[in-house]
Amino acid sequence: MIRKTIFAATFFASVGLLGGLAYSFCGFYVAKADTKLFNRASQVVIARHDDKTVLTMSNDFKGELKEFAVVIPTPTLIERDQIHIADRALLDHLDAYSAPRLVEYYDENPCMIRMFKMEAGPSVGAIEEKALDKAKSLGVTIEAQYTVGEYDILILSAKQSSGLESWLKENGYRIPPGAGPVLESYLKQGMKFFVAKVNLAEQAKLGGAYLRPIQIAYESPKFMLPIRLGMVNAEGPQELFVYALTRKGRVETTNYRTVKLATDLELPLYIKEGFGPFYQALFAQHTEKENREALFLEYAWDMRWCDPCAADPLSADELRRLGVFWLDGEADSNGSRLIPQRPFRGAGAQEVFLTRLHVRYDSAHFPEDLVFQETADRQNFQSRYILRHPWKGTDECAEAAAYRKTLRDRQEKEAQTLASLTGWKIEDIRNKTGLDGIVIPKKWYQKLWE
Amino acid sequence: MDQPKIDPRLYQITILSGLLIYGISRLDFDIDAGRAALILSITLLTQFLCGAGYNLPKVDPKSALISALSLCLLLRANATAPVIAAAVITIFSKFVLRYNGKHLFNPTNFGIVFMMLCGANIWVSPAQWGAAATFAFLMACFGGLVVNRASRSDVTYAFLGCYLVIVFGRAFWLGQPTAIPLHMLQNGGFLLFTFFMISDPKTTPDSRAGRILFACGVALGAGFVQLVLYRPNGLLWSLAFFSMTTPLIDRLLPGVKYSWRSAGSISELSTPIKQRRMI
């Protein structure tokens, strides 16, 4: 019997780096820290308005496709029309657009102009007859079965968790010990189970090594993500990226702290070559500081623009394919991109607010499922880190002398900021930083005998 | 009635102020010092103006200050206008929405619920407190009960007891580990509600039996909103709803009306206190 590993509510996508530098008011965009930096990462897009929800789920399953399976508790019965297979590129684009970013500036010649002062950005399957009989004897009802894209999907309801657990085990799903009570809890809350595995024949027709995201649409007041099943017997913490696409404003959890990541901080220049490791260390540090009990806000932005843009904002067509159903058909129907880098209040207004949340969770610190609420907060926020290249000129003037004097202090402050954000040793940072950019002015006699 | 020697509101003001400063400086509450100052100013100013308008001999700012601090801790908005409106409505409700010499709603509760009903762009962030702050706050709350020997803490105990039965009972029925109900209770907003809002002696029923009935109703209502309707802010909605039943409870289960000890407070608006049978 094929044994399938259950990835309950765990999902992932990878991203190609976008080439080139994009100029923006808030600095030159240099690099981003996207989801592929994190192992065991899942991505979920929740497009929600008026209790209508479209859930797009993507995971980073890297094993044999025949061993893949997901079991997801859903608030309502899901019919064939409510299931769709999405294009993974959509999630990649969303990830790239909202990822934490690194920007850089170059100091101007202090002798020529006043020091440039950065103006902060706006705070901003098929089942045989026999199997059906077996299911019935276990108290499990196969409410529906569909083959959608490369997936065989079953919608199950059950009277008792023990029957459901037995059915899943007998059908080759590797249910970890301890899952019974969790299944029981969801059953008593009236939830159904969405079970998907890969139809290898369909997958072979499609080609490609990866699995496309599954989308389900339903209407329910429950604004939550069931994470408990995925935590049963999980080896270590898991990463989850939640992208909420809403109409009114920012989304936050109502049962865990939602913390904004430290942002708009100046860092030593060598971080340009290692923005990924920096961001991993920063996230780990933030998680520990919050006793591993919080979700982190990485991005909250009106989807009409961005500044700086780590990727272009998503087009109306892309947003619709990610489940944003409330866009009117006229606006931007040709899928054209909206104007990035500045607010656009015209006819093509998206009325979509993106919230990107990142959580590292385990059962010890996250006993409850994640419950969300949409707030009226439309303040833009991005996790953005800054590199400031020193001016390296040799001009002499009072301003240049003052500038050089403050430069060392600035570099020390950048080193300390990096140490405090990552927990790295300050001595190591100072060594790597060196005295880059500081030009010691020559004495008058040195110039004389040059 | 067993009245404390020191006005318990002074203790409450101290605790709420400390919590607000900690929340702004360490917990990154979505409110800055300027916004907090604005809420405090508008609330006190409205209290003063309403006091003058209603010819109160002396305006006591303590109750208004508690309302203002509670607003600072709970109310969130991007724009300034809804915050000002909420502050004014909060105080106004004390003067306007009265029944038999008592104000009908807890002012902060009414201010926030009214704004939510109007569809104003405000929100309440219930989970932004963190475990350490919540635990410290819990200790301070219980400390307050002991220090002040608050005569109307029965409503807090009754609510707490009933809510615990709902939350733990649900977890038991669902077969959930106790970590889940315990986590649901580790919430600063829940504590603020339990010890400062529902316990407001000016809005709770006069008799002990009435207060216990009221507290159980609020707990059941909050559980219904959160666990059956799956909507946020169940506590606030439930309190606002059951506050409207207080006149009926007072009629069915009469008792002695509460009066803060300090003179010149809003209680002076009351009709003369009728001595009623204690239940």
C-alpha cells in the first residue's frame, strides 16, 4: 500500500529573482528575502470579503509525488465548482511583490549640496463501490470525489474521528499518532475534510515536477486557518506565509500577537551580498524575542502601488485568479499592470489591500488555530532595510570635514543595529565592515610632495 | 455597603496608565503618545463641558479618565476624526443615555460599539498584549480587587466563573487540550473587560442577584458571538446588548444604587437614592 504523508495545511512556492534595479523614491531596490529562504514553508493566500473566502494553498513538497497528500479541515462542504487549480506563478509574483526588501542610497558630495535626507515612505481520486461500502461502515461519508487538474480530491464528513482516522489509515494516508483528538475537535465543530492526493496519470499529462496550488472557495463567517492537524507529531517548527487580500484594510490575528518587523533600518554595506542570511537571522531573533508566540507583519500595502517595488503590483487579472472576486469587470480587465510606485486613485482602482504575515509555529507555542480579523487599518507597511554608500570624494570643505567625522559614528551605529537585529557578534560585524568608505584627508605637506 | 477608604478609581487609573505606557513603549500598540493625549484631552474636555451644561457643582475627572484610558487601550483608527467622535460619544453617553439616575452603558463600551455600528473606520486589536503583560495585568487586577475590597466585584467573579465554564466546557466537549482555553484567556483585552468594564458599578444592576444574572448573560452572549457566530469583539457586543436589560433586571430584582464616594460626580445627576430592599 502506498503510504502518503499528510501535509495538513502546510504549503510553499519558490521565486525567481527579478533582474535589474528599479529606481524608486525610497531608494534603489537591491534585493529581497522571499519565501524560498525558509524550509518547510507553506504559502496560503486568503482572498476574503463579506464572509466569502477563496483559499489558495501551495506547499513545498519535494518528495515522490505518489506520496503526497493533504488533509484540510474546511468550514463547509466543498463542491466541484468550488475547487480550482491555480498557477504557481501567481504566488511567486505575490511573494516577490511583498517580500522584505533591501534598498540602497549613495551619499551626495556634502560640499555640493546639503546631506540628502531620506523622507520616510508612507507609514505605510476514483473510489470503487467496495471502498464506499467500507467508508460507510466506518461512519465516514465520502460527500464528493473529483479529479481536478493533477489532484484526486475527496470531500469527507464523518460521525466519529476514530472512523475517519481508520479510513484515512486504511486508504494509505499516514496519520500521525495523536491526530485523533484533533480530528474529533474539527468534526464536532461541523467541519468537513478536504483530502487531496496526486493523480499520477494526470500529473504525467501535465508534465513538470511541481504541484500547482489548490484553490477552494466557500462562504463562512469563520476567518481562520486550521493549523493544529499539521502540528501533530511535526518535527520542529513550521513556516507559514499568509497573504490576505481584503477590501477594507490590514488583517491581523485575534488570538496571537501580530508584530510589525523592525523596518527602515540602516545596515552595513556588506549585507548586500548576504541579505538572505541576514533576514533569516533577523526573523529568528524576532521570533525568540516574542517568545515564539507571535505572527509577524512583513508587508501591508494598498495593491495599487509600491515603493520601492520588489516586483510590479499584481494586475487585476492576476488578483482575480488569486480569488479577488470583488473587482468590477471594467477596471483593468485587460490584465494590464497598474501604475507602480505612486498612489493611483483613478478608474482602475483595485480596492485590494494586501497583508503578508509570516509565522514560525509549533504546538507548544501555538495551541489554537489562527483566527483572523480584518481591520480598518490602511496604513502602508513594509519591512525594508537600507544601505547607505558613503561619499568617497576628496573635496575639502567644512561640510566634508563634518561629514567624515560623522561617518565613522554612522558605520558603528549600523554595525550595532545589525548586531541587535540578528544576534550576530558585534566584533565580527566590525571586522567585516572595516573602514569602507572613509577617506582620511591628506595633510597639507602630503599634498605638497605628492 | 462596604465602601473602600480610598476611591478605587485612583488604583484603576494607576494600573491603566502603567499599562498604556508599557503598551506604547514596549508592545508597539497602534497608538502613539500624541493620539493618547488627544483622547485624554477630548474626553476630559467633554466631561467638563457636559458637567457645566448639566450644572454639576464639581466635575470629577476620575471616571472620565478611566474611560479615556480604556479607549486608549482598546480603540484603534488611522484617522483622527473617528477617535475624537468616539471620545465625545463615550462621555456623552453618560449624560444622555440614563435610566433611573444611572447611565445605561459603560461609557467606553458604548463609545466603541456605537462607532462599530456606524461603520466607522475603527478597530479593536484584542491580542496585542503578549503573555508577560497579560500576566502582570492579571495580577494587578486581582490586586485591585483585594486592595479596594470592591463592593461590586461580585459581577467580575460571576462573569469570570461563567466565562470559564463556557470556554473550558467547550474545550472539554471538543476534546481539546486545556492549553486552548487557557490560551483564550491569556488576553489583555479580556482582562480589561472583566475587571474594568463589566464591573463598572454605575451601569451594573443594583442587586447582587441582578448583577450575577447580568454577568452570566454577558458571558453567554460573548461566547455566542465568538464561538457560534465566529465574530470578533464578542465581549463588547454582548455587554452593550445586556446593558439594555439592566433597567428590567433592576425592576425585577431591585437593590441599592451605587454611588462613588467623591462628591460632585456624575452620580449627582441621579434622582435621590431610594432605599431598596437588599437581595
